[in-house]
Amino acid sequence: MTKAEPGVLRKGGAFLVVGGLAFVVDAAVFNILAFGFTGTGPLYDLPIVAKIIAILLATVVTYVGNRYWTFGTRQLTRRFSRYAIFVALNIAAIGIQVGCLAFSRYVLGLEGPVADNVSGTLIGQALATLFRFFTYDRWVFPDDHGTGRRVALESA
């Protein structure tokens, strides 16, 4: 085991816990908006809108959890550019997740709780989570003072 691996495991584990909580928020909000409690929710015919609302709420959870727990030991200078990068990267991640849902719904013609959750919530969120992990580590929460920066990438 190399010196950097315990940090990678801790950071990766924390990121997954935060992501798991965000996953629950995303899935719950999406399912309530799209399917309600009777099979058709208020945004059933607008699943992309429902997914975007769900992702935006989950994004708040991920920012707070990752900033103060996953990457909480990093010394970060407050900069507007850091928030702008966070927003830009999350727009890209939302595009990944919504793209999976849109492909399933509008290209493959699949709809309903199972199809929408597999495509948008499981596959889409898995891909978006990988994207966020590597981009947050490098651009959103870099260590401004050099301790622990990009541990996951440096140990490879």
C-alpha cells in the first residue's frame, strides 16, 4: 500500500456517502414530481424538468457535504471563480444525467418508473458522479496550500 492510498480511500468513501445521500434526494424528489403517489405526478409529462429540479436539490447536498467533509481538510481561498467552476461542472453533470433520461424516454421510447429510474437515476447518476469526483478534486476543491492536492491522481 502506498503512502497516498489511505487518503484516497477516506476521500473516496466520504465522496460516496455524500453521493449516496444526494442519490436519495435526487430519486425521491424526481419520483414524487414525476410519478407522485398514484403513478402520475405533477410533472409526469415533463420528466426532464422533474429531473433537473431533483438534481438541483441534490447538488446543494453534494456541495455542502463535499466541501465540509470529503474535501474539508483542504485550505480553500474564497473565490467567485470557484463557485462559477462548480456551477459550470454541475451543468455538464446535469447534462450527462438528463441526457441518459432523454435518450431512454425519447429515443428508445421507454417511460415509467422503472425505465426512468434506471436511465436517469441509476445510469445517469453513476456517470455524473464519476465526472464530478474527478472534476471537483481538481478544479472545485483544490488545496490552495498544497497539502493533499489531487491525492487520487498522484498515487497512480
